[in-house]
Amino acid sequence: MEIINWDTTLHSGVCDTIAGITIVKLLGDESFGTYITRIAPGHRVNPHYHHQGEEHYHILSGEGEIHLAGMTDGTRQSCRVGARCSFSIPPMVEHSLINNGEEPLVLMFSCPASHLGSDRFTR
């Protein structure tokens, strides 16, 4: 068994240029994983969507706003989120998370591994 310190792990990550944030894999295999990221104040996860599979988000600290846009029905929604909030993003929903707070927004998310590769799209 491996014990992973989230804080130490966050400092060793590399920037994912498509998402616009540093993403670090905590656990998982070649098909599904759990990741952690830190979004600086004023920064965001760039808008993107996936064809298959949900993403589960868990805000550990900080606050921000999640913006959603349905790719098939055109619906739009924005919600404020903060520490101890969890939510899921279904397939075919464009999403972007903005840190509009004064502290770093730290979140953990779980998703199919393809969401960081072949199943990630922008408009």
C-alpha cells in the first residue's frame, strides 16, 4: 500500500496545457483515476467536454464558480462552489471551473483516464 500526501504531490505536478492547470494523479489504473489540482486565484480550468463517462469533483478548499453548457441541448448553468462541496459532470456537458476567490482552490476529481487524453474536446 502506498500513502500519498496531497500537499507534497501537488508541488510535483506538471501543467496540463489543454486544461490550463497542474493535474496530479493520486490513484487509479489505465482506465480510471483520481486526481488533485490547485487553481490559483483568478485562474480557471479551461472549458472542455467529454463524450463518455462522468467526472466527480470534490472541493477541498477555496471557492469558485462552475460553468456548465449542454452540448446537445444548449442549456447553461453556473453555480458557486466551495470547500466540502461535491458534484458530478455528465458526458456532453462543457465545463469550466473558475477560482474567483482570494485563496487557492484545491479540488480532487475522479474520471475515466480518457478524460485526460482521447476523450477531451473544446469548441
